[in-house]
Amino acid sequence: MARIGVLGISDGREHVHQRNSDFIREKQSVLVRSLRAAGHEVIEGGDPVNSNIAATAQARRLADSGVDVTVLYYAVWAFPHFTMLAASALDTPLVLAASTDPTEPGLVGMLAAGGALDQIGRDHTRTWGAPDDPEPLSHIGARATAAAAASGLRGLTFGRFGGRPMGMNTAVANTDQWQRSFGIDVEEIDQYELVLRSQHADPGEVRKAREWFEQYAGEVRYDGDKLTPELLERQIASYLAVREIIAERGLDFSGIKAQPELTENFATMDVTEALLNDPYDWNGPKQPHICATEADMDGALTMKLFSDVAGTPALFADVRHYHPDRDVWDLCNSGQHATWFAARSSDPAVNLARVRLCPEVFFFPAGGASVRHIAAPGTMTLGRLTRRDGRYRMQLMLGEFLEFDPATTAELVDRSTPEWPHAFARLDVPTETFLSRFGANHIHAVPGDHRAELRAVAQLLDLGLEEWSK
């Protein structure tokens, strides 16, 4: 979770401050306990600020502690210039929070401070209520999570294996713009290095992984042609090769072009990409490494933000088909869905039991396994970073992944590509709006409703926001 700084602001008159300081501490302690109970790390600035010197010194201490967001707390009337001095020593996003206890003018203090910040153009948000009310706690938590995700991009390295896939302009971003807007560097890596390194993968480790799939997957559908034990081991060796390159070059997230060079001459990257995005492999739990198929840079960036906000793997899919009779979208892409989405369980055996490794289809003559499953049902946040006339925007919506009976599921997947993974989604956006305005063929999702955090991310990163609902 995020790291939150809390600084209580008081009255500059000593006799008033002495009267109010215990009241401020009492309210602030409830706020701090409530934020910690929600899973956040909270760092307090010290005693309530009642002087110019204290405002600057305590704010600097919070800044040095590396907080993601700073909450300036108003339980009483507070001298506004203390807020201004504290703000000048802080480069974090600011949340002004006021107690609504009517015995003291906390709202007045917040409004006076907020107006002063407005006059100098210092962005901030405001929230109010009792210190343990769900609404201000949710506001602060969402802002802090968003600030951690947004600032966490700076200094990251994206590894791009290969170049533009199949003429797909939306998969390629301007590296100067990424550096300027997000602080992200892009490391270009030839796919041939992946091929070379995979040839030197540890045979024992590769065999162990293949046997893990054979033991836990619902089916490994060897056909003696497009999917053989040797081809599956080649895909696993590719995963090990990418992991080695990630460690050597300090890659924080990545994308693999694959098509057409690897998919026609080596193997598909479906198993590699699924394992990278999963929170486990055959050796146990691990951190997901965000990896986008088709080296989709904006897709990977979206997945990185979504994953950091939600704390889960992020889904990558094509917007494959719309079934108007059911108001259902088929979100389907060749093997990119992490196996975690099959059941969203912390136990890989539960997820893999719903996964089939199928022989690849005619698109990919080199063969290998596709990672076929149906995404588990539940509320999902969906969207993508897209660009219009060179400016980034976040296109955002809520949706629901659906589960059908086996006969209906078979009918729906057979209409497209049954060997690939599918997520059947009902989106909270009119079909005409979505198809007329969505800026890419790839879409991304995480479980739960994380729109508040992603709205804040868009604001903090100076992105346009297009949020849709029916």
C-alpha cells in the first residue's frame, strides 16, 4: 500500500493553540489509526503546527521520509500561511482534510488554506468528515495509491523485444515523450537474443516446468505437430531467457513483438508472457512482471499502472467480438491472459486446473502452446492509455466478467478461436460509444472498481480522461 504523511495544522496564537492541541491530536490519531487499519503506512509530522518554523521543519521531515502523498489535517481554525509554508517544502500531492465536528471550525481552516493554495496554482484535493468516516478515508487512500503508482513510473526501464508488430501504430510510443511525461527509459532488445539464450537454458529446470504444467493444467493437448513436449520446453526456455535478460538489464516491465518472426520460425510467446504476468511459476510465488504481447508499449504502460493500483496481475486482450443478443464482449487474444485470471486464486493449482495448453492455430506456423481458459467472473475495471493528436488520455470504464454454463461457453468460444483465452465482459458503456471512440484494438483490466484511483492517476500525470458509463 501507499505511504501517507499526516500533518496537523493549528492556530498561531499560543493560548489558542494550547487550548486546541489535545483536540487536534485526538482527531488526528483516529484518522491515522483508520488509515493504518486500511493497510497504509502512515508517517506523522509531529506536534500540530503552530508556527512558521514548525510548518517548514515538519514538512521537510515528511518530505525526507519519502511519503507518496501528504494529508494536511484541519480539526480547528488554522492559520493559512502555515499551510503555504508546509506546501512549499513538499513536492508530494496534497490532500486537505477537515474534521466536521461542529464544536470547532475545521472546515473554515481547510477552506482558507485551500483558497490560498488556489491563488498560487498549487494543485490539491479536499475531503471532509469524521476522521473515521469511510468517505474521507477512501478519498485519501485512493489519492495515495494513485500518487504511488504515478510517481513510481519515474526511473523505470521498459524492455522492448523487437519493433513494431504487423504495422500496429498503436503499439509504438515515442521514447522522448515517455521520458518527458513519465520518466521511463526504453531499452531496445533484439528478439534474436531471446532465441540464443533459450538454447542455453538449464534442461533440468525446463523439464521441471513442463512436468509442472502436465501435472496441474487441466489438459496439455499434445498433437505431435503444433504442440509437442519439445515445443512446450522451447517456450519455457524462452521464459527463462527473458527472465535472465530482465535481471541483467534491470527491466521493470516489458513487451515482446513475437509476430511474425518468432511465431513463424521459433515458437509463440504465449507461455512466456503468461508466466511473466502470473504471480507464480513452478518454483512458487513471485512478483508479476508486466509483459505485453506484440510489444505494445502503451498497453504495457496501462497494465503497469492498473497492476500497481490494484495490486494484482493485469489482463491484456483484443476486443475480439460483440454479441448483441447477450450484450457481451468477447475479449480474446492469443495466450496473453495470465493463468491467474482463470480463477484468481492464490493457489496456482486452482487456476491451472481451469487451463488447457492447446496446439497453436494456423496464424502461427512455428507452433507451441496457447494458454486457453475462461476468465473468472466478477467486477472489473477496464480501459487503456491511448493517444489523440499526440496527447495521452486514459479511457476508463467499469465492467463485469461473466460466467456461462458449459454449453453456452462452448458455443461462444467456437464462434471465434476456441484455443485462445477468453473473457466474456459486459461493459458499462454503450456499444456505439465504445466502437466509435476507443483508441486501440487492445484493452486491459484488473479486478474490482479502481476508477477513483485511476482518475487521480490521470490528474497527477496530466492525462486526458474519458470515462464512460451507460
